[in-house]
Amino acid sequence: MNQLPQIPALGLTLLIPRDQVQRALEAQLAKGAELLRERASSREVMENLKRQLWNWTLETCNILKGCFTSESASTYFASNVFFEPSLKFDDFERDLDEFPPTVRGKLERLHGFIKALPIIPEPPCGDFIGAQLHPKIYQASWKAYERAQYGLAINAAVQEVEDAVKLAVAGNIVETGAELVRKAFDPEGGPLVDPEATTADNASTADLLAGFLTRYKGTPPNAVMDIQHTSRILSLASFLMFIMDARQPKKQEAEAPPIDFEFLKD
């Protein structure tokens, strides 16, 4: 019935963790199966089922776009399902014959994605990329990077770095960009100054962050850049994110009060 392969060789990469993808696909499978529960008894019921099929297809396509870095997954799912067409002249009777194989074909494609999940790379992909790219930079930038939208990828990475600084100062500094960094690392009481590090270390960290935000914040989304330069910028953003992870304020755990056991008293 379905002439396209059940497990597509699309060179996919997951955009979100594998278990989240599986749960999303299984939920869509359950919704699609509902369309096959009963045979349409009238033209009105059939028209309603066709509208439900259309809505389910659109919803599933949007979910697939959020699960994979490439839009080829959603395109593959939405493409026509091939089956032996009905030869009946009556539109309603023809729809009765063609509707079930259309739905089953799309369900088979979702089953194919689930079968292929164990071999589809999950972010970050591989030991080298996992060590080089910060997970938040990967999640924010990789989809645009694979589409060669380098300006968008850089903007997303810059935003992640700036958000990490804002989170570390708990929103107590209203400035943005380089000014945010300078106040956060102010030697006179800046919240991100590490008292265990040297003055030079704190200053150099601030210079790196401020220089990165000054240079790349506001990069035009359609900026013409080559893949090598963009890769280096994302690597630098990841390095700065790992630095900020170490600068996050540590939670102070309150000591539990001593328990006074009555039976131990004299």
C-alpha cells in the first residue's frame, strides 16, 4: 500500500531528548488511530473525519519540526500516501475506500520514526561535539546552523550567553550586553566576582564575555558568513557558557536543627 519506506533514511538528528520525541510520536499515533475507530455512516461524518485528518496532519508536522533538526521529517510525513485508488464513481463511496489506507499510511510513517529512534543521533551528538558544545547552545543554535541560517544561529547563541549572565545575577542588574557584564564583574562588589580567583582571572573572564557580546550581539539574521567562522563563534559561546555554569551562585543549604529526643533526657 505505502510505496515509501517505513523507516526513512533522511540523515536526521534529534532536536530534543529521545524520550521526549518518543512520547510525542506515541501520542500522535494514538490520535491518528482514533480516526479509524468507526466507519463513516454519512457524507457529513466523512467530511468531519477528513477535517480531523487534516488537523491531525498539521499538528503532527509541527511536532516533527520541533523534534528533528531537519524539516525533511515533517515533509516526509505530510507527503501523499500511495495506495490503489478506488474506482467507484460516487464521491462518498470512494472516500470510504480511500480514507482508511490514507490514515494507515501516515500511521506507518510515524511507526517508522519510532523504530528508527534508537539509531538517530541525540543532542549533543558524539563525544567530541558533546565535549565541545554546551547543551543549551546546541539546542538553541543547531537547527538554524544546519539550515545555513548562520546569523540566526549566532543570535541564538549570544542570547543564551546573555541570559546565563542575567540568571547568575538574579535579575539585579537592568543593563544588557557588555554593560551587564561589567557591572556583574565589578571588582567593587560585583555579584559574579569569584573571591577565590585572582583579580586578573576575574577581569579576563569579564573581558571575554563583554567582548563576545559587543562583537556579536545584534548580528543581522541574514548575515553572510561561512560555516567555519560560524562554527568557531558557537564554540566560543559554548566555552563562555561552561564558564558561566561554574559562576552560578551556589545554593546555601540551611543546617537542620538538632533533634531533641525526650527519651534520652534524664
